[in-house]
Amino acid sequence: AAGSSGTRRSAASDVAAPAAEVKGSAFTLDPPSGTRDFFPEDMRQQRWLFDRFREVAASYGFQEYDAPVLEHEELYKRKAGEEITEQMYNFRDKEGAAVTLRPEMTPSLARMVLQLMRAETGEIAAQLPLKWFAIPQCWRFETTQRGRRREHYQWNMDIVGVAGITAEAELLSAVVSFFESVGITSKDVGIKINSRKVLGAVLNNAGVPAERFAETCVIIDKLDKIGAAAVQKELTEKVGLSADVAQKIVAATGAKTLDEFAELAGVGESDEVKELRKLFELAEDYGYADWLQFDASVVRGLAYYTGVVFEAFDKAGVLRAICGGGRYDKLLELYGSKKEVPCVGFGFGDCVIVELLRERGVQPQLPVTVDFVVAAYNNDMLGKAMSVARRLRKAGKSVDVYPEAAKKVKKAFKYADKVGARKMAFVAPDEWENGLVSIKDLRCPPETPADKKQVNVPLAELDKV
Ligand SMILES: CC(=O)Nc1cnc2ccccc2c1
């Protein structure tokens, strides 16, 4: 049974369909710039992807939460020059409140965890650790000439209240479990690991004051996009570093091994280096070490990361980062917590992964299916057909009632094929007289003998078909 794609391109194909103009209408049929409609065919793909996210979250003992797509703009005021806070889809509401469509989910999570703390008179230890996940739609206001999307759905997994590296090990394992569950292997994807703590030692040794640390990381994160010279320029102009220090920092991000990076950082076997080694050891035991590689250039673009950071990339080098995350031990204090609450999390967008699945040819075939089409032979039987549908649904079957008398049987079979019915139930006057419904199996192999293909079933046995 074909999907409903027909000639319409699904949103996922991202090929701009010609803007359909309705004659004399004031509006276009297209959704607002940078946003997507999910037609049933697209929604089946999205539902399949989210079911995979939920399956992994459940297998790691995570609980689902949610928060409003609308948040106070204040929640994201971090002044570290992050793209994500500079492109907020923000506005004043009718009461003049400064609000925004959320650009990410972590601040909402932090706000909710702090509510739990306040309810517990500043204490929360009782409920820690928390393992929460969500699949929020997040928004940005992109200048349209870049033609980029303004919304995406992002699977978030966070562990709150675990200071040790086991939290990172657990989340990385969940990322790997997800990839394996959709047919992606460590040949297709790798996960780059670094620690902002080790980078912090490099910056500290280079004389960068701690309060310039976040914005330095945000600038270094742009290396791939704008190149070393531009990053060095921004480090000198925006952070006020000397050209020499800026050059040293960029050079350090080119370290090929943890040992080399530690040496550049002049930190030797520091605690943070030991912690990173421990992570690689746990990954061995956990069975996904082959997915990981140390990479000193990974800092991620969010200001609030304070420790291990990581991002998954496609080894073919075609796509942008597939997902990313890290430790953010200071965010809850930033929002008013009386003490440090250690957190680790990742975000996994719904765009790049779909491109990867398509490229690797592992996108699932998700046909339209229904157990039964129930058709009335003539108008007198329409009501009976509905009573048959009710019995079948009570027996747990999915039923699509053919919307008119099936005078031309061929048309009813065409409909059944379109909706992917496994069986057709005909409600006809003669059979009905004898308390029978005729059931035709539409999926049996062609060599099946006719009397097996079509059987007359007593009403009372409909729940067994
Ligand atoms: C590939 C893609 O659409 N990325 C995307 C789309 N919308 C966003 C919205 C907010 C934050 C990040 C976003 C990222």
C-alpha cells in the first residue's frame, strides 16, 4: 500500500515545493518560513524516530517531562555571544512580557528542578539523581536569507545530581544504544570527547581570567566554521587575549591525544585528565569504546558546559554534528540554587539524523496499514456494517469503514488497497440473513485456494478472525 506521498514532496525532503498560491487569498498554503508541516507520511517517520528515542530513554530508566514552548526571555540571558541566545524567537506578549519560544530545553529543565528544590526548602538531595528526558520543539529566529530551519525537535536526556563520570558514561551509552537501534554502527558515526576542564587549565595557564572562560569556549567552538585566523582574531578582539596566547590556545585544540593536550595544558595527570581516562575505561567495560575518540577541538557552543563535552559526527564527514552534550555543574546556581547541583545532558536534533539514515539507506519503510476495511453491500446494510466495525474494534482490530455502499466492489477493493487493509469484511443482505459476514484475506499468497481466501464468518466469531 503506497504511502500518501503521491506527487507531493514530504517536508523531510527539504526540497522547496513551489509556493502554492490560493486564488485571491491573502495567505500562502505554505507554513511560516523555516517551519514544517508533517503530512501523515512524514509523521510516520517522525513517530518512528520518537519511538526509538523513547525506547532508549525507557531502557535507561529515564522519565519523560515537558515544559511550555513559551518561556521568559530572561531564562536565556547568558551574554556569552552564543548563536542560540542571539537568535531567539522572542517577542513582547500583549501584557508587554518579554517572552520567547524556547531555543533549547536545558534551562526549562533547570527551572523545573529548582522548583523541586524550593518546594523542599532548598533541599533536593532526597530526589536525586534525576534522569529525565523530553522531545521538545525548539525555535530560533534565523535571518531568512540563510534559508535555514527555524524549528526542530530535539531529544534531551539529562542526569541531575551525579558528580562522577558515571553520568557521562551512562549518557554516552544511551547515545550509542540509540544509533544501534536504528542500524547505525561505529563505522558510520564516531563520538568526539573532550573536557572543558582540561581546556580550562590551558586557558588558566595562558592567563585567561575564569570569567572570560565561557565566551572563549563559544569562540573556539566556531573553529570549524570560521577557521583558526578568525577565531584568533575574535579571541584577541572580544576576549582581549594577546595574539600569542590566542595562537597557543588554537594550537592546543589541535592536540591529537589526551596526553599531548594535557602536556600543552601543563597539567600532567591532573584530576580532570584522570577523569577523562576513567571515562574511556568505563566505555571499554560498557562496550562502546570503539565509538569514542578524544578530540581537543570539541568545546560545543553552549556557554554553560563546565566539564566533559561530546558530539557525534558522521565519519563520511558529510553532515554537521548529529548530537552533542556535556556536563554543566553551575547552571542551577546561576538560576539561584544555594549549592552546586551537578548535571550532564545531551541534545539530539531531528534533522541531521534523518539525513544520516537516508544516506545510509536505513530509513524505515512505514506503510499505511489497517486490519480491516468493512464495506456495506448496499445502503440498507450501512448500519450493519458499522455494527460489525464496532465488534471488530472491541476485539482490538483497527477498522476503516468504507464510507458508502460498495455497489462497485472493485472501488471498495481499490480503497482497501490504498489504506493497506489486511482483510475486507463485506456486509451483504443474503449472508446477513444467516448471521454471516464475508471476510476476504487481502494479504494471502496468490496460490491460496479461493475457499481459503474468502470465508463466511458468524457474527459471534468475528472477534476471532
Ligand atoms: C538542521 C536544523 O534544522 N537545525 C535547527 C533547526 N532549528 C533550530 C531551532 C533552535 C535551535 C536550533 C535549531 C537547529
